[in-house]
Amino acid sequence: MLGLYRKFKEGLSKTTSRLFGSIGGLFGGGELDADSVDSLEEALYGADFGVQTTEEIIGEIQEAFRREKELRARDASAIGGTVLRRVLKGSEAELLPAASPPTVVILLGVNGSGKTTTAAKIGYRLQEEGSSVLIAACDTFRAAANEQLKTWCERLDLELISSQHGADAAAVAFDAWQAARSRGKDYLLIDTAGRLHNKANLMRELAKIRRVLQKHEPGAPHHAILVADGSLGSNSIEQARVFHREFGLTGVAVTKLDGTSRGGALVGIYRELGLPVYFLGLGERAEDLQPFSVDNYVNAIFPAEPAEAESRG
Amino acid sequence: MFESLTDKLSNTLRNLRGGGRLTEDNMAEALKEVRTALLSADVHFKVVRDFIDRVKAECTGQEVLKSVSPGQQVVKIINDELTRLLGEGANELAAKRPLKIMLVGLHGSGKTTSTAKLGLFLGKKEYTPLLVGCDIHRPAAIDQLETLAQQESLAFYSDRSARDVSRIGKDALKQAKQRNADAILFDTAGRLQIDEELIEEIKKLRAEVQPDEVLLVADSALGQEAVNVARHFHDAVQLTGIVMTKLDGDARGGAALSMKAITGVPIKFAGTGEKPGDFETFHPDRMASRILGMGDVVSLVEKAQESIDQDEAEKMAEKMRKADFNLEDFLTQIRQVKKLGSMESIMGMLPGMSGVKIGDKETSRFARTEAIILSMTPRERQNPNLLNGSRRMRIAKGSGTRVSDVNQLLKQFTQMRKMMKSMKGKKGKKMMRSLQAQMGEGKGMPNLPGMR
């Protein structure tokens, strides 16, 4: 477990320092002037933090700046980090096992957010940690979704309950739970079809999956994860809001952060809805799905020298 | 719950009176509101800055009109400017035969689906499309395209054993000749704009097939990243157009403005749903209203027009005019309203309104009314006066409702008919005219075409 943590830390810091380097670069050693506040604002908007979060962080930095005229620029970075860390406090989610196996994990999201890929990657991670996993292909709508998951499962040596195109997703989930139980699996991962959150009929189909699972196990699904595309903007918050209201989420996974996207919408999702973050998708390989760490995320965005920041209080 | 931009601007400009002038000073607060509106629609911050400067220049010095509020006036200026910017450039596909089109974009933006949709779209325009699967990276992507092609009876070509995409492209062109296809659509793999190896792959494909159109497929919910995506793809493969996808969602779609403003590449198409037919040419005016958070009202009206059978509607209007309206007609009407979809899905088309929960109750009431009418004999439907106590009892049993439900429906129906009768005379005509006058003076939204 410890080895895994180290691997994650290396992975994230390597990737994110490259990603977020541009923001850190704003804080040289000079004084914080109106221009650097401007560029800080730009950078925060540029990371998709959204209007509300950006304004709050800027507000706090400006207040500190007013209090102490001599504030060095890199202290502003530390203030930014402090504010962000406070905002994100408690936002790390874990795939804790349920009291009695299988622990049911369901992945939801809009079209193209990366649910199928994330399902395979989570399965791989759990299996690497020594748990047994069964994946259920409940995307019975998109053409060839089942084949996509099947290819992943063959690659990663994961067990799969496949489905027919057009089959009833809830029925597949029902059968998959039984299979997971009888095969003594620790985790059941359910991949669902992508759906836009404003389609009421498709959202009702999800409710049916939940109802059917609860016939087996009243506590299922134990983890309901919204898979959100990290390159999307503020609409991710609306997506999370509606999925949460219609289905009840336990957290999110933010994918596709290996580009130059910064996934700042996760901050908005946590602030507004209190939904924590399970994973960040930092690349295409199976091991690139990493557990979310507030410290690493904040440090990546506001790379501060902690000693100096503390001494200046 | 959700204040429109017009309201906000009216508020910030409330001190202005007709005859005054818009100046930089009295506009400052209003422009801040516009900035927030654009930023929360995910327009890139640099694009927002430029846009605000331009609007400022446009507004400054203009006389405040007496007929509309300053807020409305400013919204109109912004809306017009936005529409102009979004609509600039050639929005049509190159008029060529054969027409070669390459689709590129990020993962999950909707390339494969858009390829099939565009194929169907061109098929309707008398082209013979060939869909070519060039995504050799995502598992089963080629299967997905083949399945979609089969569903729509479109020709399909790919080579699953090929490791070189430009080989597939070259062979596809030969295939197209053999099969007399004159619109060849290349679906490529999703890739990050900074993944050099994969970008090299589409550059090679572009060089091999010499496409007439290179379309960037972009999710309308894209955030600030949209600018980097569009710029990099444009640098690599010289885009000729953009396809905005998932516009049936409720994202405000600021990405469209960002990409257009930064690259100048025209936006050509919009994906508006999961079905292959849900694909249309791009409407800048609708996109502008959407980005400003005013809702895509025109699409809503169009949806209503599509769902309601024009002939039926005219027949109904005639019947209403003559007050010759029976329960059979009532049933037809209910069914037309049902076809529009649940109230929820309609409200969902308005930004910020997807949270509104209505509809289930209404929908079940429609279903009950339908059941009651369907439990009547045709004679009873045409002549509701026949319905005595025992008939009503039978209908309630047959439809699984109570007699009181049947009574309520009949009462409603009688009232409706009474109202129609009263519209027949002179008094009715007067009423209609005043109604029309009210509708004609729709307030609030500037420049709304097509509302009839």
C-alpha cells in the first residue's frame, strides 16, 4: 500500500508540475502588483475554476495584500494555496469496501466523459491491490460499447459480464450482482451508458438500475461515481448537480487531465455539492488513473515554498 | 432562481433615461455583468476581454432609446455583435464532388457519432457517402462506426489489421471509386492536441487523402481548454470548419465563441441529440442567445412545430372555430401535446432550467385522460351527452379510474366547448384580436426571429 502511494505521488507530481507550471511561474520574487493579480485571475479562470471560486481566492489574496503592503509575491501564492486547501478540505474519497461483498461501484456520466475506460482502469487498480473484481457492461445503448470494454478486460485480465446491444441495463446489473456474489468477488464495477443530465427519461433508467440492485442489497451501490471530463468547463457542475439529485452520487472522477486542462471544475463541484473526488485520470495507460490528493493538487497549482510562507505568517 | 442578463443589465443601467447617452462610465457596471455572464458560459477570458472592448466601443456614444429599456438596448447590441462574430465565414461545406471530409478532435467529443450523422446528412443531399474508420487506437471504435453505418444503410470501409492510418486512407479512396461514393468521411481517433505522435498521424493522413474539409469536432461544454484545442489542431491540420456537439445538453457553449474568435475557423454544424438525424447546420443567432443565457427559444419552437402535424392542427383550428369539438378531437389534441415530450425535457432545453422539476404529475394526468376516453365507444366520444350514470360507471371500470375522474374530465370538456362557442360571435372576435395584440408586443427579448 505504501509503495503504491509513493508511485502515485511521483506520478502526479511529475505530471502536474508540468501541467500547472505556468501558474507557478507567475510568482517570482518581486512584489505583488495589480498586474500579477490580473495574471493570477487569468490563470484561475484559465484552469476552469469558475467565477465564484476565482473571485473568492482573488478576494482573499487582495485582502492580505492590503493588510501588508510589503507582501512578497510568492506569499500570494501561499495564500492562494491556503485558500484552495481550505476549500478542498475533506475532498479525498476512497473506494472503501462494503460490510459484505461485493462492494458495488457504479460509474455514471454524460456521453464521452470516459466511463468505460475509467471502469477498466479502476478494475485494474483494485486487482493490483489484491481485490477480486467483476465488471458489468451496462452500456447497452452505444454501438460497440460492449466490445470496447471487452477489449480492455482482455488486455488487463479482468472478468466481465457482457451484454447485448439494446438489452435492459438494469437486468444486466441484476444478473451481474448475482454473478459477483456467487463467484465471491470483492468488487462489482458497473459501467453505464453515457447520458446528458437534462434527459429526464434516461435519468429514470438509472433510477431503475438502483432499484434493481437494491433488491439484492439495500446498501447498493456503495459508490456512485460521476465520471467528468476534465476539459469541460462549468457545465460539469451542472452535470454533477443533476446526477446527484436524480441518482445520489458519492463522488466524482475527473478524466483527461493529461493534456493542458486543469480540471478546476472539481473545485466548484466540491464547494457547491460537497461531492469528493475519487480519482484523477492523468493518462491513457491503465496505471495513469490516480487517487486524488488535495495536497498534490494544491501544490501543483500554487507551488509555494512552505518554510518562507510560514515564517511570514 | 435565475435572473436573465436583460434583468441584470436593466438593473445596472436603471439610472439612464431615454435621450441620455451610453458612456464608458455608466456602462462600467453593466459591462462587468456581461463579463461575468460570458465567463460563466466558459468563454475564454482573453476572448471575453476583447469582446468587452469591442462592445464598449460599439455602445459608447449611442443615444439611449426611449422605446426600450437601456438594459434591453445593450443586450441587443451584445447579441448582435455575438451573432455576427459566431456567424462569420463560410458556413457551408465545399461544393465538390467527390467531397473528402476528415473529422478530428479530442477523446469523447463525438467524432464517430458525428461522422455517421454527417454521412446521413450528405446522403439526404444526393451524395453517396462512404464512412471510413481510421480510429485504430480506441478499442472497438471501428466496430462502433460500422454498426452505425449499417443502421443507416451507409457504405463503410476500414482495415482492422492496418497499423498505418494513411494506408487506410489511401485504400479508402480506391474503394470509393469502385463503389461510386462521392462523399468520403474519415473518422479519426481521439487525441490530445499536444500528443505529437498522434498529431503526426493525422498530418500524414491529411497529406495522403488531401481532404476538402477538415472538421474539428468539439464538445459544446468544453471549458477554457477549447482555445488550446482549436489552435493546436488548426496549426497541425488547417481546419476548415468546426462541429459543435452535444448541444442538446444545457451547457451554455461559450467554447464556440472562444474557438471561433481565436482561430477564425467557421462553425459549420451542430449535433443536437443521440439519434443519427439529430444534426443540423449551425445557427449563430441561437448560439448567441444561448451563450448569453437567454435560452434557445427558437429551437424550442421548432421542436414544437416538428412534433405537431400541421394538417391536424389546421383541422383542429377549424373545428374549434365552429365549436364542433368532440371527445375524439380532445384525444387527438392530448396526443399531440404528448408527442412534444414531457415538460421536463422541454424545460431542459433552457439553460439553468434543467433543475426544474415538473412534468411527472402532468404526464400521468394525460395518461389517465387518454385511458378514460379510450374506454368510451366511438359513439360516446362523438356525443358525450349519451353518457349517463351507468355508462360512466362502465368507463371508470374500464379505464381503472373512479367515476369522479370521469365526471371531472367531462366537466372540463364541457367548459372548453362553452368557451369555444362564446368565441364564435362578435365578442369572440374582439377577444381574439386583443389576444393577438398582446402576443405581438412580446417584451423582453430582442431580435427573436421566427416567433409567430
